Amino acid sequence: MESAAVVLYPFPGMGHLVSMVELAKLIHIHDPSLSVNVFITPAPFDTTGSTENYINTVSAATPSINFHRFPTVPLPPDFSSDFMDLAFGIPELYNPIVHDTLVTISKKSTIKAVILDFFSNAAFRVSRSLNFPTYYFYTSGASGLCEFLYLPTIHNNTSKNIKDLDIYFDIPGVPPIHASDMPPVMFDRETDMYKNFIDTASNMAKSSGLIANSFVGLEERAVDAIRNGKCTTYDPTPPLYLIGPLIASGNQVDPSENECFKWLDAQPSRSVVFLCFGSMGVFEIRQLKEMAIGLMKSEQRFLWVVRDPPPDNEKDSDSCGKDLGLDAILPEGFLDRTADKGLVVKNWAPQPAILSHDSVGGFVTHCGWNSMLEAVVAGVPMVAWPLYAEQKMNRVFLVEEMKVAVAVKMSADGFVTAEAVEEKVRELMEGEEGRAVRERVLEMRRRAKAALGDGGSSRVDFLKLTNSWMDM
């Protein structure tokens, strides 16, 4: 029998790469006879080497997954340095290599599916020209996918830039979203990034299928809207497969060697609020100090991951960009005054393992989708504090639709006062609203576990997806 192959083409940023690789692992476990291939482009924005380290770790643990590391293609002199322009533009430069690699793979195996991240949209033309079934893996959930698929409709129904509108968008499947809560990349319709998102949404509707990292029980209304064709008013909607929650597996941290777990082990059950804002979540010093005061006044136990302030912060230009000690970032005496209730760690902590610890009862998060899924799987309620990208929109989903989070009060420029921190942390851990959110997230944890079990919705969707490949 002729061998078969599946190709996955992720965006190399960790927030997208991890869930795509988890999908690759899932495909391999389900059918080891399938050749699973993952295309990796160099990530010029990864200055820490985290992408390469992650791939090396996965390759060592799962050598049967074939990682195709593409060579570095020089950027044209006039190429934009904007993050979003790079994210969409670099795959465009790699299309010739993608074409040749797909042809090479197809000479050895029948390619059953090419699965693209939305940032890899440029490759849609290549895979379709070669007549390979092409899918999009949306690394967030169905609610965000509703908004994404509806973008061409919004574009056709408006003439102004979104940033100039003071309206709510009535998008099928999700609560009304104010223009200011839309992803900033959509604010100006004349930019290349805006046009890339519109083009990607149009291609998604023409694809062989849409895959999302979520489960039906978390986003029932959004799933119904997509499957009933309400979000793609311009094209028929392709099949939707919800196969999550897919979160990072393996690479377990040894609790005996990490200070976080030694400290957590000594805390009462569900008593600690965990604050962590992702790999790109950084704050000015004045915001860090405000957060510290709010935590102290809340009188709650806390575990807080603090990163150095950004180097472009002019107000603190003397100290930004350096590896600062915690005493230089936080209010004077804060660490001593909170030693009996809190632990502050620099730069990184093993988030999934911490969320799963019995002592953790709340999570202050930037509303990144992977972080949200990790909290749901662990049954930990959240305080929503969005920072960038689509996170304000995710806050709407988390708070108003899923009801697994409370929202911290923010000023128009995103600043959060100590009083707002104190209020929401205390409310989450002790208040009635916090109790309701806690009960809701525990129900979602139960649904997540059921979705992945035999006969569960995510298991059924995954089998429908892979079985459709075998019928080709």
C-alpha cells in the first residue's frame, strides 16, 4: 500500500508552534503509519533561541516527526520590520522552498493534507496549485474564529477604519465586540497587515477544513454559528473540527528543583493567586509598582512572575533594558513586607505545572489562548488583563460568554491602578462573583476532560478529520 503523509506549516512563535506540534504528535499517535512533516522557517524575532530549543527537545522525544528546517532567506532591503508584516511576509518569501519540499515529499508519499497556520497563508496558493487538500489550524478557539471568518463581511459593510468607529460589531456566535476591543492589526484598512488578514479569512472559507484548538462544550454558540454558515456570508463554510484542548505535554519540571513548588507546597489549598503574562508580557516600572501595592493590599497569597521593563520605556530609560534585580523594579521593602504571603520570581515559571498545583486558586492572565486553556484544564478561575494582539477580544469571550474570568478595570491607555488590582484579586479569591466563576471553570474542566475521552466531542472530531484523509 502506498505510504501517506501529512504536512503541518506552523508560525514559529511559541504561542502558535506548541499547539501545532501537539497536533502533529496527536496525528502520529493515532496513525504511526502516516509520515508527519512539520515545516520550520527561521524566526528573526526569536532572540532567545526558545523556538530552536523547543524543536530540538521534541525531535529527541519524538524522532518520527520530520522537522524540515528551512534555510535562512535574506530579507529584501525594504522589507518591513513590523512584527505582523514579518509574520505574513516571511512565508511569502519561502513559497518556492515550500513548493519544492512538497513536491519532494509527494514523490515518496501521497500527501493527504497540508495544514497551515493562518500566518502561513501565503502557502495556500502553493498547496492548492499542487492539488493537495489544504486546511487551516486556528490555534485559538471557535469564538475568535467567528470573528476571523466574519472579517470580510465587516470590511464590506464599513468604509471607515475600525479605529475611527465607536460601535459594537454584532458577530454571529459571540457577544457584541466594541471596535476598540478588536485586534489592533485590524484598525487601519490601508495597512498590509489588515489586507493580509482579510485575504487569509477569504482563503479559510475556500479551504478543505478548519481545525481549532478548543472543545464544543466551551464554545457551543460559536461552534453552531460557524457550522451553520453564519460567519462566512461570502462563501460556503468548510467543515469545522474542534480537537482541543491541546496544551504542551512532556518536559515536566522536577518540583524538588524549583523554588515555586517548594513554596506552593507550604500554602493552603486554593489559596494562591498566580500572576503570569506570557513570554511577551512586560510592564513599565510604574505599572509593576502599582501591581505590587495592589497585591499587598489585597492580603491574598500570591506567586508573581516579573519580567524586566521594556527597553523602549523612556520614562525609566536609566534602568530599562538591563537585567534588574527585583528590588530595583518593585516598591522599596515590598519583598520583606510580603515574605509571609508571596513569592516573586524573575522572567519565567513552569506555568502549566503551577496552574495544576493544589495551592493555586486564581490566575491573573494576559488572555493568551494557550494560557486560558491551561487554566480551564486545571480548573483555575481567571482575572482577565489583556495586553496586546487579540487579547482584548479574548477578554470579552472569557468574561461575557464562557464566564470563567472577571475583568480588571483598565484606563484607556491600558494602565491598571493598585485599587483595581486589589479589588479584582480579592473578588476572585473571596467574593461572590469569584465563587460563581470558580464553579463555572470547574464545570468547564469536567467538559474538557470529557471532550478528550472516548466518544467525546474532540475525539469524535479528530477521528472525522483523519478518517476523511483516508477516504481520499
